[in-house]
Amino acid sequence: MATRISELAQLSGQQATIQGWLVSLRKGGKIRFLVVRDGSGVVQAVVREEQAPRQVWEQCADLSQEASIEVSGLVRLDQRAPGGLELVVNGLSVIANSADYPITPKEHGVDFLMDNRHLWLRSSRQAAILRIRSQIELFLQVELGRRGFVRVDSPILTPSACEGTTTLFETAYFEDKAYLSQSGQLYNEAAAAALGRVYCFGPTFRAEKSKTRRHLMEFWMLEPEMAFASLDDVMDLEEGLITALVRHLLAEASADLALLERSPQALAAAAEGGFARLSYDQALEVAAQAGQPVAWGEDFGSPQETAIAAAFDRPVFVHRYPTACKAFYMQPDLERPEVCLSVDLLAPEGYGEIAGGGQRIHDFALLQERLAQQQLPEDAYRWYLDLRQWGSQPHAGFGLGIERTLSWLCGLDHVRETIPFPRLLTRLYP
């Protein structure tokens, strides 16, 4: 089996064989430089006319960008080369050439790149984003496991809404109809009553007709839920996860962050913790002072979230939103029922909400009343009401959007780069 490029440094002075794709070919007299990638890294392969077999030298002339090749040679440390080493080539096999590769080293429009998303993923920038995404997903799940959470996968096909009934994707389900899940939260609540601390992780869907840089129709959420927990427990867990994650990425993903030109200083404050916790009323004042006022009772939009977050150098919590602007299952504050025990976590630098959650209603009669107020069919939520009838307890949780979190951490302009194949309002291809 071929050696991964990321492992070549361990073979300095030895013969090695790699398999990958040609990024670029530079010719200069009697020497040719091949930059090759394999997904784990890039390496410069050097072909010298006087040293390489004749066949190898001649094959180099016909190679095109993104040709898949197998290269053998001597591993030699060289700090001037990409990755700090090079391969002195003595063997080359062309697996498949790649004539007229459409994405060339020049500026391309966004629409063109999105039409060719299946190829755009091969670029160094897009690959770095996907590697960081993988690290985020793995780290958060390991960290939750370390904190005693059990992963319980929730269904994607559901019989009813979780959030708003106007943002559902409907699909046929034999003689009935079903909806693509907006969240695994309701099922998480059932699992938490069995296991205490649980989380689900998977795709969620919102038929929200929005074209902003923050919105996708299909996105991934990590959703922890805790039995016998409060709003404060939610904020404590969110802050603990985010600070640990940022520290991890600064230590383990520094090369990819540097490739994306994401300054470590931009994330340093988030790694320290100490996130401010503003009530909705306090946040309302901050937004107004920044010239982005809204009337009491309205939810914050992107301009208000940006203005609020701009007052801080790290993520900030906004809690106790008006009950009327949050989902039917949010627990009202007993001391002030017009607000509920909800919370959003806003990222700095204008990235907006990356997580939302709070404490759930645990009283049967109150939940029944809320369903009626929202004109939601009680029969569809019978099982959800059952959770309040037998062994009910205060419980709380949140959903963390992977794409928005990744967008903030990488400093990206648009959320479309955070997922391999984005589903946007006007895009379902490829």
C-alpha cells in the first residue's frame, strides 16, 4: 500500500511510493516540479532529466492538472519545499489523466464554482474547511461522551412539526405524509428520560425561503438534552464545549486555519471562556444603542445580533426571550411569565446565532395549553405529552449548528462553503 503524504516525514532518506492527484507542474530546463496531493497533505516531487528513467521524464510532459498518479522516489527533507520535504522521483505511473480540467488556477465566479462543487472540493481551501469540520464533529462528540452523554439517533422522517409549521419539507409516506425533521429535540426529551444525558447528531431541514449568508435548507445540528437540568446548566454546557473546542482547534488545526488565513488572535478570547450572559431586555438596550432598535416582544434579526455581538470579543448569551417569539415547548419564567427560559448563543464578528435552546415545559397542563394556543393537533403530540404525565422533571437542552459554528471559526464569508454539497434556496445541484 502506498504511503500517505502526511507520513513521509517519518521516511526521510528512504524510498517511498505515494498515490494522489497532480496539483501543478512546473518545468525548468532539465528539471520538473510536480506538486501532488492525496488528501492528507501536499508534497513536491522533483524529476531531474539526468537522474530519472527516460520513460518517467517523458511522461511528465503529458501530465495535466488533477491527473491521478503514482509516484516513487527518495524522501528528502527540504524546508523550501511545500510541507518541508520533497520526493526525488525515480518512478511514475499515470493512473488516469485529466485533460481540460475545468477549475484552473484563475478567478472563477461563485455560480461556476457551485455548479462544479464536486470538483471545487479538491481545492486546498475547501479541503482545509472539510478537515476542520471533521475535527469539530469528532471533538464535540468525544467531549460529550466524556461528560456522560449517550448518543441516541433521532428520526429524520417525522409525523409533525418541531418548530414552525410553515418551514417544513413535506414528503409522501405510503398512504400518509411525513416531514423532514427540523430538529431531534422532541425525541431527545424522551431519550433523556431514559438515559439522563443524551445527544443526537444529524441533518435537519428548514424550508425557510432565505438567501442570507447564514442560511441553508439542509444543515447538521448537535443537540444535547439533559434531565433534571435548568437554563443555567444549558449555558454552562455550551460555554464549556465551545471553549474546549476552540482550544482544541488552535492546537490541532493550526495549519488548516493558517491556510484559511484565520488569525489565532481572532479566536483567543473564545478559548478563555467568560461569555457574557445578557437578558433579552439588556440585549435590547445594546442593540438600540448601536442603532438597531426593535420593539419589545420581537425576535432579533441579523442586524440586531451583529450589533449585540459586536460589543464583545467572544460569544455572548442572550437569554429569557419573550415567550411569544419562541417555540411552544419553552418553559416560562415563573417570576415573569411573559419571558421564557430560552437562550441563544451569538458568535462575534457578525456570525450571529450558532446555538439555541433552553429549559422545556415539564408541566402536563401547561404544555397542553400551549399546544392549543399554537393550534397544534394534540393527537400528533400525544406521545410528547406522555413524557409530562409519567415521571416528568425539569429538563433542558440546545442545538448547535455545525455550519454556522464552522463559518465563524474559519472566518468564512458564506455558509455555503461549510458543507460538502450545500442546499440553498435556489440550488439543489449537484
